[in-house]
Amino acid sequence: MAMNKAAIEILCPACGEETLLKREPKYDGFKKVGESLLCASCGHEFAGEQDVPYRGRARPAVFDDADRPAAPRVFSGDENARMCRYCADYMVNPFVQRCVRHKREVQATDTCAQFRAKPPPKQAGPGAP
Ligand SMILES: [Zn+2]
């Protein structure tokens, strides 16, 4: 598995889709001069790597709260129970937090009308099925 072929998730400013970055070799005549960086959804071309709206990269760590304005640690009442982080549809990977149900990026502290309580976590730790 070549790492540089990994799907790169972007949030395209042109079409607003959460989509993937498409790389295409760019030629000047027969000479490869670089790569075009394209939105896989609408084909919008980004001028350069620095213009690609990578998702996740900009936020290096999902669990780094430093860039979040004073994320409340303590909730009172129901709020706590309905947050995405406690939802069965909430999914975390190293780059992004997602709602599987809505197929969109969420924050752990988001709340949602379609909240479904996650089954209580097993305390077995990694290695458990
Ligand atoms: Zn697009």
C-alpha cells in the first residue's frame, strides 16, 4: 500500500462537498511538470498544496483541545447525554471526527436530534473485539 496514494479528505470551497483530493500529473508538452490538485467532486483545481483545504491536517490531533475555545468539560443535565461523542454514530479516526449517520464531520461536543446512545464502553481496552 503506497502511502502517497492514500485518499486525502478535503472540504472543497468550490462545491462545498466533503470529498477527496484528486491528483493528476500535469504535463508541459511531454514533460511532467507537476501535479494538478483537483476536487474529486467538482474538478475545482487548487493552485497549490498550500491552497488545498485538507481536512484533519489543519487540526493535527483530534484530541488536542488547545485550538478550541474553552471546550466545556462539564455539562449539566441532558446536554451531556446528547453530545456526539456519546452517540453510537460518532466515529473518530486520526484525522477527523465523523457522524456515520449523517456522513459529515462533527465535533465531539456537537449535539444532535438523532442522537442514539452509544452502548456502554467495554473496559477491556484494545484487543477486545
Ligand atoms: Zn468541489
